[in-house]
Amino acid sequence: MIVRSSTRRARVAAVTLAAFVVLSGLAAPPAVALPGDPIQSADAIMAPTPCTITYYVSLGGNDMANGTTRQTPWRTVSRVNQATLSPGSCVVFEDSSTFPGKLTIGPGDANGGATRVRIGTYITGDAQTATRATLRGILILNVGGVTIQDLRIAASGTGVLHGIELSNTIGFGDQRPGITIERSDVSGFPLSGILIGGKNTRDNTKSGFRNVVVQDVDSYSNGDAGVQSYGNLCNSSNLNYSHFNVQIRRVAAFDNLGVPNKMVENCSGGMEATNSGNGIVLGDVQNSVIEDSFAFRNGRNNNFSGGGPVGIWAYNADNINIQRNVSYSNRSSTKDGGGFDLDGGVKNSVMQYNYSYDNTGAGYLVYQYEGALPLDNNIVRYNISRNDGRGVAGGIAYGGIVIGKFGNVQGPTNIFVYGNSIYVSESTTSPEHPVGIRVWTGSQAFFYNNSIHTSGDAALVSLESGSVTQFLGNNYYRPGGFLAYINASNFSDVGATPVAPATLWPDSLKQVVAPGYAVSAVTSGAVFVDANNFGLGSGSLLRNAGVNVTTVGDEVRFPVTRDYFGVTVPPANNLYSIGASQGN
């Protein structure tokens, strides 16, 4: 994310401290997804199981009852909050009903780890017409061992800032184990749909959660983000992570438009502006994954001039895998609004097998900011970017893949980018023309077997002075003739040195041919083009034309096994193709 401030680290650390957020101009009431959008949450309602005891809650119930049968249910969320929910307990709310009040599971409840407290819906009539019970917010405070399933969490305008909030304030490295949120939807909250947070405000130490699963969830029309985690980044000497093994899968985060003029408390105790409108973002996590998920139409209301939101991204993370996701039509009114991002302090991580298109910012960004831990040893491979970097007036120009940093800090190092397919056309909304690949100053990146295709005035590559790069075995195709830039500066191609013809470009094993896609619709004017069109046709000259990348990057964590389409790599003949498609 682009940020022009030396306090960027403090800003990220405080981004979800809800008590200090100043809100204005909140998004409109919750909207439903448009026809054809990839909504993830399942329709079927499943009873929680196993349960040592089950408590029932119905609008026709009585809080003086025992609550343990369908005939003697409790009536309110307040009654549930008064109960002690021991490990193995289940609480089920009557289907097709809305229950006021925020549910709190806190000290004295749960904490069984594998033996869960389970919260869900029970069906009273026809299962075919039953809908999930609706709650107005859930807080899981300083405990683990909780499963939330088959519920709708919808804002009611009563001041609840987050739909489902996981909060650990214990500190001293404590991680509460075992939280699952599944088959649910969350909408309409001023800040996060789902928030995973950890900080002890008394002694400024870390705490958080481990073994968290969020799956088959829709989080939409929230103000700040669909799903996000954060930890305490104010103590720079603490190199541990707040959260461990956070798994986000089959989640759709959409229409989270951002909070204009959002202000948060920073690490110095002052207030400052920050970005807003992210889809899925994991911060201060280790050994985590975001997969098979969607982020779209987020971020439009972000007006923070220092930077903007991204559809799916991570910061201050170790060993995070972002794979098989789709991120599109994300926006910002200033900067960013991109598809995917490995941001400040991410190491030993990978973005692979993703599809990004029609985003305001970069399709795939690797970006370091001041105050962050080193950004090192990351891989961007076998992804597809189509018409990213659409840009916005007053912003900067992006492209399909962008590597960079800002400020007095070491830039990204050991970034390996290979096997990606990029198509970028010119954009009338970008302040300068987008390009296929951009590398900003201070970056170290290696590019192998990428298919780079641009049209109109969009250049193939732009390199700023002070970057260290190697290009080998890539294909460069621009119908108007080869065009790249070197010696660019200050996030701009103005005054850069154009490179043409292709013979002058330093890639000794390059190809300069038409990619030979399976379907020519790749270059159509449509916003959406199926990723399958980027497969290589039988006559493509990119088949078997690449360099061997078997041991490129961190082959221990991320061995080369497949292309975007699932075809085995390397093939039997050990000949790699160029781009995201092996072509078989």
C-alpha cells in the first residue's frame, strides 16, 4: 500500500482500535449482492453438534425458563450472556427470527479448545424455507474453543462497531486456541464484518488467537473491512506474532466501501488518518492462509491521501499463503485499490494461482513501508492479471505486478516473480499509463517465465533507478511495438528513458511473440473475461519455451508443482512454458 508517512507502522497497528475511531459519512445500509456475484455462504442450516447441553432461544420464550428444551426456551440474548457456557455447551436461536443485543462469550465461558461452545440456528418448521437466525453482533473476549455457525449477523444501528469480534487483551504472548466461524453472513457494521484482534493496553504486549478458521462466509456492506486481523505493532522489539494459523477460505468480502476521513489513535497516543475499505486483510499473523475466496467492489469511499485499501492482502506476516482467490473491481479515491498485496514486514510467503482484474491499483503489489520488519523471501507465481492499474485522478500509475517501497527503509528483497500472465490495456482514468510490470526504487526482484502483454500506450515494463532486477525467459508482446522504461523515479514514468526495440532489453532468453491464448477474448473491452481464456492454445509459441524454475525461491515451503490451471509442473519433458498456463 502506498503511504507517504514515517508513522505508517503505528497507523497499521492502530487501525482497528475501535474505541478511538472517529467515524463520518458511513456507507449506505446493507446491500445485497448483484446477480452472478460469487456469494459463498451455504443455504443449508446444520444443527450444532456434539453438545453436552443445548440452550434454546426463541422470541416466544421466557428468560425464567430453563432454556434446555424447545418447549422451554429462553427469550433474549441478555439471558444467554448471563449464563456460563461450559465447553461442550450449544446455544441455538430460532430460525427466521431477529434477536436484539450483542452476544458476548467471555471469561468463565468456553476455553475448551477442541471441546467447543457452539452457537447456531435451530429449525422450527419447514427446513426448505427456514432462514438463519439474525443476531446484532458477537464478541468473543479472551477465550477460545468457540464455533459460530449458520447465523446472520446484521447491524441494527445501535452502535455495535464490528459484526463478529475476536478480542484478546490478556497480553504476555497469550493465544486463545480454536475459533471457527462458518456458513454465516455479516453485513452493515460501521467497521469490520469480522475482526480478529490482540493487544494488552496495560503493558503493551501481544496476545491473540491460534487455529482460527473463517470459512463459507459472506462479509459485505461493512464500513472498514470484510475480514481483518491486527496485533500490537507498537513494541518494535517484540518479534513474535499475535496470531498463529489463521485460515480464511471460501469467503466473499464485497461492497465494504470504506470510512471517509477515518481517524485512529497511533502508538504515540495521537490521532491520525488512515486507509479504509479492505476486503480481507491479515496483519500480525504466522503460518496462515487465504484461499478460494473473493474480494470485490471494496474501497470506493477511501479518501486517505497517503494510501488506500486492497482486496486481499497481508502485512507483518510470516509464512502466509494467498492462493486460488479472485479479486476484482476494488477501488480507492486516492491510491491503491488493488487486487492482492504482500505488504510491510511480510516474509517467507507466496501469492499463487490467483486472478485479479479491473482494480484501481496494482493487480499484485509487494510493498515495504517505513517502520516495518524486513520484507524478504516472497514469491508471486502462476497468477493472472487482466486490466489492473485502472488508476484514479490524483493517484499514481500502477500495473499488473508492482514491487516497491517508500521512505528511508530497505526495500523488498529476494522477491521471485515467475509464471504469471499479465494483460494491461491503456486506461483513461490513470494519471499516467499503466504498465505490465513496475519496479520502484530500492527493490530487489527476479522475473522468470512471465507473459507480459500490453496494448495501446501501456508499456511492458517500467524500472526505477536504484532497483535491482533480473529478467530471464519472459515473453513481451505489444502490438504497437516493444516499449519499456528505465531510469524512472518518484512513482512516475515522466522523464524515464524509453527502451525500444526489444533487442535492447536485458533478457537474454526472452520471447517477443503473440501469446497464443486459447481464446482471443483476453483483449476484449469487457470488464470480466474468464481466466480460462488465458490458457495457451495448441499452437502457442510460449509452450515449452521458458527457463527451468524448479528451485527458484523458497522451494522448501513452496515447491513448484502446478500452474494456474492445475496442470502438473514441471512436465515430464522438464520444459516449462511461459505464463500461468503450461498449455497441456
